[in-house]
Amino acid sequence: MLQWGRFSDLPLRYKLSVLFLMVGILPSIALGVLVNFTVNRIVDQQVTANTIQLIGKVNQTLDNDMENLQNITYLIGFDPKIKRFLDGRMPSARGGTAAGGQKPVLDDKNGELYAVKQYLQGFTTLYPEIAAILVVNGSGDYVSNEMYARSPENLTRDDWYMEAAKHEGLFTVLGHPQQRNVTTHVHYANDELVSVVRSFVDPDTRKVTGAVLIDLKLRAVAKAVRDVTLGKNGYLMVTEKNGAPIYAPDDPLVPEVPSAWFPQQDSGAFVKEAGGRRLQFIYGTSSFTGWRTIGVFETNEAVYEVREIRFYLICFLFVVGLFGLTASYTLSQSISRPIRQLMSFMQKAESGDLTVRYLRHRRDEVGMLGRSFNRMLLEIRKLIKLNELRERQKREAELRSLQAHIKPHFLYNTLDTIHWMAKKKGADDVSDMVESLSTLFRIGLSKGSDIIPIRDEWTHISSYLQIQKTRYRDRLRCDFLLPREAEGLFVLKLLLQPIVENAIYHGIKARRGPGHIRIAASVDEHALLLTVSDDGAGIPPDKLGELRRQLRDPLSAMEENAGGGGPAGRSYGMLNVQARIVLTFGEEYGISIESTEGKGTSVTIRHPLLHEAPSPTEHDGGNM
């Protein structure tokens, strides 16, 4: 725990360097150790799999050659002339040789045997790998294009014939010829040929009527095997099932592979000591011929490849380590340096200097953090100014709530109207006017409370309109709509009078003829909506846009108006209402305005649903 605590106290650049080293170098070392333990096994598996696949291709090539020979035996058995010969219906062609080993003496008056020879010669012409073809019937007579009997002994007694007869029409691969009574004119050695046989069987009697012997040149087998090399000195060889070699290269690593070495499987791999060398054997068995194709190579050749891989792996680890050290130092510095710089800026800001700025133009997380730091300082300065303004607003809140919209021209017009009525009419009208004005002042004061019942707000605006209707007479008509569900609600006081005053002085007064003002309340799920609409002159689009902009930030707009930067009278009362609503209930509430020039204006106040007046403590803790 102590060591971890010391590490956590290290500077960030040291932590990043250690982290990059652990992430970059340690996995590489672990990978190298893992590869060192597994590469030998993987290489052996790959060599075995690839060699078995290669052996399969070689076996397929040899099988194709043998299948071609099998097809030739079928073609020979189907030929009518061969059938006549096998049935004994051709002139006599007894086995035997003339004096001095010359060609056999044949009785061929009609040239039928010559035609058969020409037929067999055609196969050796098409397939040069075939050394000779010999056909023997059941009587021991034979016909061939290249072969002849060594002695007059009946050929049906040869081992190859009896082997063919034993399999009754099945194609049989004999391997190298051994001690047979036939030879060829070219005098091929036994290890230069591979013999195949097939007997002919009468389909009715199932009696063997003869057999065909085909000698295949060993080069047909060698060309599929000899060009394949395994490693540096490895090779492929072909053996019979009992281990007798069919084909082996010159100077093989092992002259013969005993059949006892092979497992029971048709393909696989094993390692044996032979001639003082440790050899790897990989083999596959042909299902058609029964031959084994064996790959032989020294095991140290695979070890050499492993050592080569290991050498490159060590070089790779060295390069990774060198690069990792350099990269970890560079990256840790590139990350920690701007963070340290940003930390110094924060320390200055903490000490009270809010003018510092992060000026680098990085696009990474550090740059985003720096730009966020700059925005935070701007917001702090803005909040400080806003707080100062709110403090000022708080000190003046009560005075503004009473005097915001009691403008000098309104008091003047009211007093002038009272004076005019006192002169022209009786005392009753003067009494009504004074009573309405008194009601205005009484509800405006509201014993110091900012939240009043909506019925009082409705009485306040009614008294105000009563005064205005006395002045404008028939030019002003008013409608009030307070639904039952809104009668028990509470609202912020003095909301409607500034809006209605704007509707009269800037809407109804500016139009020709009488005007109509409608004041309505409605309740939705989340708020109380107070709407003041008129059919007056409306607001031009440019002024409407400017008014909406001011409503989005009423405090700043009121400062501009107070400093002479904006209209001083038209929108000040509406901005005051907006500022009080936002400061008291939040920005989701406030004023929205719609207007069409020449048709009228509609102002909607969105107010929260208050079913009871909040206590003074709750009110003081709000945004005001």
C-alpha cells in the first residue's frame, strides 16, 4: 500500500512513461516468450499439414495415372478383336520363341493378330509412359506390341497371371515385376517398370478367359515425386504397402522404410533414428493403389527455421523496446506539458486573476479542456456581473414592483382626467375615478407581498382599465376571461398592467376608430397562461425582432435602456415583467409575443401553477 501511494504521488509524466512501457513493451516481451514456447509446435504442425496436403496431391496424380491404365484395360476388354482372341477364335498364337530368342512363331494368315498388335500399339503411342501391353487368353496364347515370352512355358502359370485371375476382373497394381516369364524388346530392368494387371471374366460362366498385363515406365511415377523437396535435403518417396520401394531418389537418407514403423492410420507423422540421424517421416496412403507416399527430412531443418524465427523475434523485441522508450518519453511529455501549463493558468485563476487564457490551438482532449477553461472563466466573469446586477435588482425589487409602470405621463393623464371631470361633470364620476386609482395603489402595495391571488391581479387590471375607459370613452372595449380552474391560483403581482398599458398606448391609440382588448387566463398541465391581445396597429417586423431579442436577456436589455442604448419607454415595463418572472421562477417561464402589423398583437405570459402563496423564506431563497 505504501509503494502504491508513492507511485500515485509521482508526477503525471512519470506515470504515463511507466504506463506506456507496461502497455507497449511488457506485452511484446510476453508475446516473445509465448512465441518462443509455441513456435516449434506450430511449425511442426504446419510442416506436417502442408506435407500431408502435398502428399495428397501426389497420391491424386498417381491415382489418376492408374485410373487411366484401368480405363485402358476396360477398352481392351471391350474390343471385338480382343474378344475373338480371348475366345480362341483367332489363328493359333502359342507362346514360345524361335531359336536364339527371336519373336514367337505365329500363324496369322488373315492378319488378325497384326491388327490386334496395331490396336495395342495405339495405346503406347497415345501414352508414352506405357512401356508395353500383353494380352493372354485362357489357353496361354498371347499377343503384344512389345512383349514376348522368355520360354515356351505356358504364361497362365506366371505369378502375375494367377494374381489377376484371383481378383476376377479387378484392376490390380503389382508394383515392380518379379521373376516373370515375359520381357520387352527394350529390356527394361525390373526397377524401371511398374506392372498392373486385370483378368477378363466371362459374364455368363464367371470363368476367367484371359488377362492383360501393362508395364508402366517408372518415370511416370518419378515425375510426380522427384521435383518435390522438403526443406533443404528432404524428399518424397513411394513404397508398397509392405515397405518395398517403388520410387526413391538417389542417395536417400534411408534406403528402405520398414512397414513396422508406420502406425495403423492411413496418414500421419512419426520420428525415427536412422543412420545416426533423427528423421521426420510424414506419410499418406493411396486408397486406389495401396501405395504410401512418404516425406522424409531431418528434424533439425525445422529447428533451423525455429531458430531463424527466434532471431527475428529478438530483433523485433529490441526495436520495440527502443521505440517504446522513446515513444513513452515523447508521448508523456506531449501530454503532461500542456496539462502543467493549464494547471498554472488554473492556479492564477484561483488566486483571482480571471484574465488568463489558454491560447494554444490543440484539437485533442487537452485543447478541448483548455477551451472549456476559457469558457469557464468567461462564464464566471459573466456570473459575477450577473450576481452584482441581481443584488442591485434585489435591493430595488420592492420599489420596482410598485413604481415600474406608474409612469409620469400616466399619473399626469389620470390627474388631468380627474381635473377635467371635476369641471365638466358631477362629483360621482370623480369619486369613481379616485376609487379606481386607490384600488390600483392598494393592490400594487399588497402589504409587501410579491405573490398575490389571481383575483387581486384581475381586480387590479380592471381598475386600471376603468380609469382608461373613462378617458378614452367609446374608443376602448375590454373583455375578461378567468376560468373556474384558475380562480384559486396565485401569481406574481403587477404582471398584466404593463402589458395592457402597451396595448393601449402603442396599439389601440395608434389606430383609427375604437379598439378591443381581450384579457384571458387558461391552465394547461404545467403552467398558467395569461394572454393579452388587441386589434391595434401591431408591431413592425424589425421592432418585433428586436423586442424578442431583448426578452431573451431582459437584464442586459434593461441596462442598455437605462444607459441610453435602447428605447426607454416602450418595452421597459415588459422587460421588467420578464426579468421578475425569470429571476423568480426560472427561464422556462416568461413572455412570448406575436404581432402582425396593422392587425394587432398578442402577448402570452407563461407562469407556474401556484396553488398557495409561498412563505417569505421560500421566496427569498429563489432566483430573485
